[in-house]
Amino acid sequence: MTAPRAIHFADPLPAPTLDQPAPERCIGTPPRRTTWELYEQQGISMGVWACEPGAWKIAFHAHRHEFFQVLEGRLQLIADSGEVREYGPGDAAIIPAGFSGVFKVIEAVKKRYVMVDQPAG
């Protein structure tokens, strides 16, 4: 049996997936998003994500957490409580399970991400 190889963010990126937030969640024009998923298995996903300026409502699943690090650009997380947090190049954060609010891309952004789906129970 061959042991799994370690995944590195510097590994060659796979073909990207393009999408946009659902129109009913958007605040203004839906921005184009690009995802290069490097790894996805057993409730863990990691990769690189880029997005044009824009804003949309988000509501994280009760069991999904996201760690991210901004490589380029600026974004804001605006919690339903009104708290605003801004992130730029080099900044890292966690969006906790159950977070809801607005994800706002101020300047075209590129970030590394790791999402973890924690089993219920």
C-alpha cells in the first residue's frame, strides 16, 4: 500500500472551476469567482480561490469552518451583528461554523483556503 503524499500549496494548480454567487444572495452584480481545488477528501477541502469585487450574503453550515490567508487584494466579513473585519495580503482568519453575514470583496482578491466539515454529534 502506498502512503498518501503531502499536499503543498505550491503544487501545480488543477483546472479552475468558475462560478458566481446565487443572484438572490448578491448585493449588486454577481462577481465571478475562480476556485483551484488542490485537495478534497473526508470533509476537508483546500485550494486557492480568487474573486472580482462584489458582495453577497453568506451563511456557513453549522459544521463547516474555513481557514483562509489573503494573498492579494482586500475583503471584508460583515457579521449579521454589524461587526466588520477587513483582511489584506498576509492576513489570515477563520470563518467559524454557523457564521452568517456578508462577504465583500473590495479589491480583486486571491486567497488560500482550508475548509473542514466537522461531523455532527
